[in-house]
Amino acid sequence: MKKFTMGLATIALGCSMLVAGSAIAAEQYGKPTKVTEWIFQPCFDSSDAGWGNGVVPWIKAVEEATEGTVKIKLEPAGAITSGSEAFGAAAAGMIDGYAGWATVYGGDMPEGMLAFGMAMGADNYRDAWAAMFGDPKYRIGEIVKKAANDRNLQWVGWTSQGPNAMFTKFPVHKWEDLTGKKMRAGGPQALFHAAMGGAPVSMGGGDIYTAIKLGTIDGTYWDTGGIDDMAFQEVIKYATMPGWCPSQHQEIYVNLDKWKALNQWQRDKINSIFESTYFETSRLHAVGVKDALDILVKAGGEVITMSDEEVARMREKAIKEVWPAVAEKSEGNAKGVALWKEFLQDIGEL
């Protein structure tokens, strides 16, 4: 009886090894036969510069890299859920992917502020890349990746939209010129504007044009390449560079369960285009910045570039008063802010 029982155990073990071997064989590394379809909804629509110069090129690169085994349908904000709820919807699996800024200015994931761009932080997208991923000394992006995973998301795309500048009815040559001025600003923008003595006003993007025209606000902070999409050149007079953030960024996330449902080959292919799409889409935005400023000037507006001395002065004030407020929001933020400061010191900006 004992020998019989041992025989059954041996047979069972052999069968289990056979099944395991079959599973391993079925999961061999390579292009799958199954096509995965995702639905993405950013927190903005097709009128935003982040659509054509950010999300669309990334989707094209993903579909090409995965050889058509991942297909993505892009929907505008409001198609499935509101723009403000899209980040949470992606985390919950209501939609498969999301694109936006600092998870709507850091409300749902404070660490998103580290990727969005620090007040008077990196001067350009190349420096931003070095701090976030390029230089192993810093790798601030790993903090954001972990925070995203903790919220059931995978960070898969990143784009610099260029300067998030000041678009105003009044000239700005130094930070004191902002004192008492009402500007549309959210999240870290609001922290910055308040630190400069201004009065930040929260409102939806669609209300900004009318509010400026009616005098409800004196101006807005906005990504420079997108001002013509919003027709701001019709209601503002000045664009002040580099604004509050010389290199503002947009992030793209995928629901973590949907990400894990891909095979390793597909995940590797999508990861492989993270850096290349960052530089390509950032370049596209840089071109858009020039075009938008040309439109402003042709409309009778003026572009003001603050002096190096004033930029340094404003950066010192931002790091002293704004960065600590960002650091207080989470342990990851505190670590990231410290690394950002170290990076700027190392490259001679502080």
C-alpha cells in the first residue's frame, strides 16, 4: 500500500512538472499572438498642445514598438470621465491609461510634482532628464515610479512642454511685479505665485480666457506652446519667460493590472521607447513654443525674458519658500526635493 501511495505521488509530481513546463513554454519571450487594446483618456482634449505633441506620438511609438500587439484608442477629457477624475479612473481600471500634469497638480499623488517640474527648477528638458533618469547619482524618477506603483499605476511616458510661463496684462521684469496680482494658478503654481506676493486663483482651463477678458484675473500660468490653442494672445499683452517653471512636464500612466497583463516582451518594448519619446516630444514642444510666441508678437504682444540675475534671485526665493511646501507633502517628495537641490548645486545653478 505504501509503495502504491508513493507511486501515485510520483505520477502527480510528474504531471505537475509537465503542466509547469507547458506554462513556461507558452510564456516564452517574444511577440504574442494576442492583440491588447487599451483606452486612454487624458485630463485634456485635442485642443491642448499635449495631445498632438505628447500623447499621440507616444501612442504611435508604442504601437510600432510592440508590432501592433498593443493598440490604444485615445479619447478626450469628458468622453468617459471628467479631466479631474481621469487619474483616479486609470488607477481604478475604469480607463486603461491617463496623461496629465502632476496628477492634476499633485492632489492624488504628491510625488507627481517631482516629475511635473520644480518652481524655477531645471532650465531645459536635457537637464530635467539628467536629474530624473540620466545621471545615476540622482534618479529622482524612481521615486515617482514607486509612488505610481503604490497607486496601481505604471509610469510609461514623459514629455517636457517647455516653459510654463506668465501670460499677463502687465509686464513682469522682477518677482515684485507679481505682488497683489490675481493669476490663475493651481497646485505648485499657486505655491509659487503666493510666495511671490501674488493672489492665486483656482479655475478650470476653459474659464481662463473670459476671466482675463473681463478683468476677473490679471493673467495665467500656462505652457507656452499652448497659448495659441487657448487664444490667449487675444486677451493678454505679455509673455514673461521663463515663468515659474522653465521646463514643465506631462506624464503618462497605465493601469498597473493592465500593464502586468502584457507579456515581458511587450513591457520591455514599451519601456524601450520611454527615453526616445521623451526627447522627441520635448523637441516638438520646443518648436511649438517658438511658434506660439511668434503668434503672440504678431498679435501685438510682447515677450519679456527676465535677466539672469532676476532668474537667480527668483530661484533662490522659490527654493527657500516653495520647495519646502512641496517636500512636506510626502516622504518621497522630501527625498526628491533634496535630490533636485543637490542636482542644481552640482550643475552650478545654485
